[in-house]
Amino acid sequence: MRKVYMDYAATTPVDDRVLEAMKPFFSKKYGNASSMHSYGQDAKNALDNSRHILADSINAKNNEIVFTGSGSEADNLAIKGVAFANRFKGKHIITSSIEHHAVLEPCEWLEKQGFDLTILPVDKSGLVDPSAVETAIRKDTILVSIMHANNEIGTIEPIDEIGRICKENDVYFHTDAVQTFGKISIDIEKMNVDLLSTSAHKLYGPKGVGCLYVRDDVKIEPLIHGGKHEFGLRSSTENIAGIVGFGKAVELRKGEMPTEMRNLTKLRTILIKEVIKIEDAHLNGHSELRLPNNANFWFKFIEGESLMMDLSLNGVSASTGSACSSKSLKASHVLLAIGLKPEEAHGSLRLSLGKYNTAEDVEYVLNVLPKSVEKLRKISPFKRDWNSENNFEKNIRT
Amino acid sequence: MRDVTCPYSKEVMNHFRNPHNLGEMNEADGIGKVGNPLCGDVMRIYIKVSESEKGEEIIKDIKFQTFGCVAAIATSSMVTELAKGKTIDEAMKITRNNVADSLDGLPPIKMHCSNLAADALHAAIKDYKSKKLQSEDVVI
Ligand SMILES: Cc1ncc(COP(=O)(O)O)c(C=O)c1O
């Protein structure tokens, strides 16, 4: 059976060249970057090199790059770090209803600690309205956090404009760019961002390495105190192998990104065009302002975990926003925020493509998916409407 | 978005792959409906009951339709297997745990939300009994 991985938004395989670059740093160049001897200096050079690659890739300075243990940690550092450092200036934070949990949860936790939180709604395509950000900003607003692109529905937010508004109002602006870094070019000057989160495992780098860009004039406190690594913002002996892998992955993206994104856009467009031909299949997210590799649908009268598992039995790996597959047993907050009813959100499927996908993969998915949908609809009691009583009562013997 | 590995037993996956007794039933004697599309699981169980020579009421035929996750579909399929050919009194004694055990267990998180099949079966039997009472009323 053919195996097709279409869950690149969840994570990506480590590129062979990235793995090769990382290897020496486990058992040969294993020094601690804080040590003065040659082992230490090898590690320090490797760390500096990766820092430079990351800084260069987003038009930042070396000392504005803070390596973290993940994208989630970068988000937490940005939000809690800025909130703590600026709590005497103000207590108001603005974010959106479709942020990743790594942003929403710290914000909600801060609210419990006495901060004020405004969660902005999005429209049906998942867009935040920049003028709503402007209206929400108060005298005591210290931080706005709006993601660059959404991980589920792929909608790309008007970050440049929101950044400009924050700058004019002298409010820090953080964006979670975990899904865009390596897919869309990022220039922190053009975007007017003060803080930006990324994660290596979404761009063919290793898991467990992230980075927070922190503009050098931002007031921020660390989450992890200790030996003052990473400019005092993230103590602990650096994960050199992981950071080298991150650097290598970013370096590779530079050359590969443009053609790859053109290819993925092409494949993705075919995928969407064909899938929405299935009866009662709907596209979630924006038709144009979306990540080049993202497709997200909902299928009426079936449930997403079943769909995902049936696809998996047929070799296709995808994901869903159904409650049934979540640890919280709640339907995706993103799909509910764009106006889907819970029963509709349960029927969602995300297909996210990556550089190892081919036209044959798309063809295979287009062959398998309609069959899975049809199979589950046969099992479902709902045929014509959600109120199945209509086609139901006739069955009772009278 | 959530990542899911296969948390299900082989038996669950077998029933999910090839559900037993799937479909609607015309002229069912009893129908059990449980769940709610909002929560993600809805089950329908249809039964046909006939009297044996000993005068026992036997579940002669049983069918199901389910909207829901893998566990919801597999438990529905399993409960129909467990109930088929049983007297309605025996069938009333089938519990959620019986269903889960027959499937070699369910992930803990699914034990509550998706293990509704026994409830649907009981609802179908109750529906059958109340229909029967009604029709007897009419005769009188
Ligand atoms: C938008 C977004 N933010 C944050 C994260 C968390 O990144 P990490 O898995 O590195 O903690 C992810 C991925 O899971 C994501 O998609």
C-alpha cells in the first residue's frame, strides 16, 4: 500500500543534510558553549553560526535571536516575559480567538493572575480585522499577539498592518510565525514586529528547538533563570546539536523555498479543487490568503477521527479538528471561531503538504478520500439533514 | 491541531473496518437513539423481535447506524453482535463494560463519551416494549 504523509503542519521529517550537520555535536563536538577550552569554543562557534543564520533570515541582529526549547516555549516567553516586565506600565493584553494553545493558554493564565485580556474574533475566513486591533488598544495595553498564519486553516493574517498599528500606539507586537517561517519570507522590519516565535521541526529541522526573535529594545523577563545563557533570557546549557540542525534547516530553506512553495501551491490547489467536488464537502479558511501547503475541509454527516483513521488504514496520514481526537474532547476552537457548528467542526480534515509530496501523492489521496467519506456516510444515520427524525420515523412499524 | 496515533485494539479496528449489522431497518419493532451531533456521537439501533416456541421474545434482527469516532462505530457494531439472538431480558443485561471488554478494551478517554452502544440497545428494547403496550391498548 502506498504511504502518503500529508500532515506537515504537525511536523516534518528531518532533512538528511540537517541530520548530517547535527551528528558531530552529539559525541564528538560535545562541548559546553560556556567552556573556554577548544571543545567549548567549537560549540560556541556552532551556536553563533546558527544564530547568525537565523538573524540573517528574518533581517534581525544576532543579539535579537533567543534559542528556546520549542515553539511553545518561545510563545510562552514572549507573552509571560513581556507581561511580567511591563506589568507596572499596564495590564492589558490583546490576542485573537484562533491562536495556537501555546499563545492562548499563557494569555488565559495571565488573566487569572490579574491581567486583562481581550480576545478578538475573526471573520468566516479566519482573518483578524486590523481596525478591531486599533479599537481594542487601550492606554494600559502592553502587548498584542496575533499569529502570522493559522496552523489549522492556514489563513495568513494582515501582520504588516497590525504591526504598524501597534507601533503607532507604542504597544509591543508578538507574532507566532511557527507555521510561516520557512514558507513565507519574513522581514521583521517590514512587519513591524517586536517578538516572533518559530520552531525547527516545522521546517525539516529537529523537534525540541525553537527561537524567539526579541527586538533589542523590548523589556522582557526570562521564564528560566540560571546561568544567563541566551542573553539572560533562557538559561540552561544550549542544545547545540538541535540549534545546529535549526541553523542548517533555515539555511536550506533559503534556496529551496521559492520553487517548493510554487510546487506546493500547485498541488494544494488541485487538491482543494477536486475535494470540494465531493458532495457536501466544504473548504475551511481563506481562498487566497492561506499557507501554500494547507488544505482544510469539513464533510457533512461524518466525524473527523473516523475519517482520519479510515484514511490512515489506507496509508494516508492527515489530521482533524474533531473533538473525538482531542485530549480535551472539545472541537477545535479555530473551527468554532470561524463560525462552524460543533457538529460541522467534528467532520473536519486537515491535509498539509510538504516538500516530499508529489503529484502522485495528491492523486492517491483524491482516489482514497472520496471512498472513505462515502463509507462513513453509509454508516451515519444522517443522510439529508441533521434532524434525522424525518427519514427515521417511517421505519417504525405502525 | 491534534495528532492521533492508533490508540485502539485490533478488535476495535476490525469492527471499524468491517462493521457488522450496519444499516437501516424497515419496519423495526424498536428503535434506540442516543447521543447528540453536538458532542460528536450519535447512535441508532434498530431491532426486530419475534417470539420463540417457548414464548420468549428474541432479538431476531438488529441493525445500527452511527455518526462518530472509531470507538463509537466499533462499539455499535459489537453491541449488535452481542445482542443478536438473545432474549430481550438477556439483552437488557448487556453493559457498556461488556461491550468494551468484548473489544479488548477502549482507550480510557473513550470509555465515557463513545461507549453509548449498550445505552442505544436498551433504548431500542424499551421502545419496543412501549410500542407493544400501546398496540395492546388499542386491541382492548
Ligand atoms: C502556530 C503554532 N504555534 C506553536 C506551535 C508549537 O510549537 P512546538 O511544537 O515547537 O512547541 C505550533 C506547532 O505545534 C504551531 O503550529
